[in-house]
Amino acid sequence: MRIGVFGCGYVGLVSGVCFAHMNHQVICADVSAEKIATLKTGGLPIWEQGLQELLEDVIDRGKISFTTDMAHTIQNSDILLIAVGTPSLPDGTANLSYVWSVVEAIAEYTDHHKLIVVKSTVPVGTSDAIKTYLDEYGLKDKIIDVVHNPEFLRQGNAVHDFLHPDRIVIGYEQDESRRIMNELYEEFPSPIQFCNRKSAELIKYAANGFLAMKISYINMLARLSDQLGADIEQVARGIGGDRRIGPSFLKAGIGYGGSCFPKDTKALISLARSVESELPLIEATVDINETQPRYLFHKLEEQMQHFEGKQIALLGLTYKALTDDIREAPSLEISKRLMEKGAHVKAYDPLIRDYPIPEVSLQPDVISCVTDSDAAIILTDWEEFKRLDIPDLVARMNNPLIVDGRNLFSPDQMRKWAEEIDLAYVSVGRPIIQSGLNSLTCSP
Ligand code: UDX
């Protein structure tokens, strides 16, 4: 099938490259000439595991091309897939200006029959509004349907998630579009759920809201565990073992970040308010998440007393491992707070070479980052941090304090080390481990 993809961000690029990999003929379009130039030479404007190899293969096989030319993309495709960003506006609502500028171009350049597939996360009712707009533009006979087909991929696992989705959701109106979408996803090993457009749009927000809620739930209990002297990892294991609850998304830590959960939870709240409804569970989810970095900071503060002139090492800057994305990353708030209190901040992240806070001194590796520091704070769950040689690390520090915002280390192992070397280990929802002292609980 001939597919035109609008937007070369995480969703658009991964979709375009994966559909090309499934032998469809794909044109990827973006307004950024710089991005398109990079892609044309086989480079990637983002880092995504496994995408480079697939991209090179589909370019070699002539299955994909890249352009800034909207008219060319529209006129040479039968399926038009909208995958542009819908960032938050200051009031939390989704900014749909990129979506509408693609729709306006489609209205202007459509010459033969097209199926429009909206993959961007959009407020409920947007796909209906796009269909009405195109009908009123005089394209009722040429636009087969506007379908909403949400994407559930995780950055870092996006290629795998795209090719092996748990389910494919398709919101549609016309039988003809159902037939085309069945053909588009023919080779995929996943069940397809057909529903109306509004339900498909809500499914995306509801899924992200639920996952975010699981994370805030476990972080809420982590704070309680700190008060009570329980271990949140054991609690998560105990509740996740119940198949009705399941073990995933119950990892306590510094809170969720990224381009989806923070944006989509706020958009869901705004959406509900627009119809005079309330979503107290999602509001609490957002509130817990926004206070979680502060909670960890408070734990650090209790250990440090003051930050004036102190050297603090941040390990990890991205919002999670396996991505180079720092959107809504907890590292942003933590580094700002540290600097406000007079600390010097050094940081190491395996994928970050450029950070928006220039005062944060980027280091080439863990060792140079922690050397002479007064505390090391783990903010991202990178595999290489899980394998850190803690005794070697603290031997290089000025003060042997490790604050683990991702609970990467086992308390038993830390306790053993604390008997052998001078060490203080603070994590989330677990007792503090400190040389010369029994496990302590920490008040929030
Ligand atoms: C998420 C959804 O998983 C995906 O379906 C949707 O399409 C886009 O948003 P992504 O943002 O790539 O994907 O990352 P994900 O792996 O879901 O993690 C989101 C955030 O939650 C990260 O900051 C991560 O560190 C945090 N997280 C995740 C936890 O703190 N605890 C957990 O148990 C799981």
C-alpha cells in the first residue's frame, strides 16, 4: 500500500520505517528541512533502539523516501497517516496546531481517494472534527474516512512495540476503511479492536492515564513505606504477584516523565473539565508525580544539611533508560533545585551530549562525574548504573552518600558493603542504610 506519514518524530518515524519494513511503500514528510536532510542520508534525528538497522534496510530496498513537500506526499499516497506532535498548552490542553496544518494541506492537495489515519494523540472528537472539516471543504467523495489508530509504543522499545503490539485499536466509521485497515495490518500478529472514533481516542488517554496512575500509586505507597519502615520493592512484588493487578508499572522511583504521561494525564483532565466532569484519580496521579522529585530531594537534604559549595553528581539525565529524551525528565527539577541551593552540579548520561541547563557540567563517564562529589544521585535506570562497583565509586567521592531515585540496588547488598566501607544509601520507599547504624526510616 502507498502510505504518506506526516511527522518524523518518534511515532511517525517508527511507523514509517516499520510499515516500509512490512513492504508497504512509504513517504515520510516533515516541516523540518534539517530532519529530512539527515534522514535522506540514512541518519536518524532521534536515538531509538533497532531503528537505524531497519532504516538502512528499507532505504536500500527503495521502500521509503523523505521529503518536506506536502503536496508530493499527499498526491503519491493512498493512506495519509498523521503522526505530528500534540504538545501541552500552558492550560494543559493539547496543542492541535500541527495536526490542523496537516489537515489543511490534505484539503488543499487531495486529488484522488484517500484514507486518513490519525496516530497523533488527540482529544476525543478531533477525528470527527477533521472529517467534518474535509467534508465541508468539498472532499466528501474523496476522503474515504478519518480513522483514529492510537499508538502505544514505548521509547527505547518502539520498534518492537510497533511490530508486536498487544492489540491494535482502530476507530472508524465506514466499512471500506475497516477493510483497508485490515489489509494494512494483515501481517501483524496482534488482535485488532474496531470501535468508533471517539472510543479509540479515549482508549489512548485512558491507557496512559491508567499506567501513570499505577506509577503514582506505588510512589504514594513508597512514601508510606518510608514512614512505616516497610520495603516498597517487597510490597510491589507482593501485590504484583496477584494476576488481577500484574507486576508491570509498579516500580517506585522519582516519578514518570517523558513526552506522553505528563502531557496526556493533563490533557485528560482538561478534556473532562471541558464537559464539566472531574477525574480525581488522574488529578491525584499528576499531583503525586509532580511532588515525587521534591520528595527525593527532601531525602537528600536531610542527609546533606546544606548544599552551599557542595559538588553533586547526577547519574542519568533522561526520563528513563534507552532514550535520549529529556522532556519532563526529573533531572531538570533536581538540578535546578540543587543550583538554587548553591550546589555545583556535574552529570553523566550515556546518551546526553547537550543539556538545556548550561550550568550542569556534563562528564564523559561515571568516574569523572562522581570523583570528589559530596553525593551521587541516580536519576535514570540505565543498565550500566545497575552494574556499578559501589565500593570503588564511593572511594572516589568526597562524602560517600548515594541517593538512588530508581531503587537499582538491593538493600542486602548495600548493607554488606556498609559493614565494610563508609557508605550512606538512600532510596525510595526503603530504609536508609548507613555504615555504623542499623537501618533507619526516613520521615518525608
Ligand atoms: C509511554 C507508554 O508506555 C506508551 O504506551 C505510550 O505510547 C507513550 O508513553 P514511554 O513514555 O516511552 O511510553 O515510557 P514508559 O516506559 O512507559 O515510561 C514512562 C515513565 O514512567 C518513565 O519516566 C519511567 O521511568 C516511568 N516508570 C515506568 C516508572 O517510574 N515506574 C514504572 O514502573 C514504569
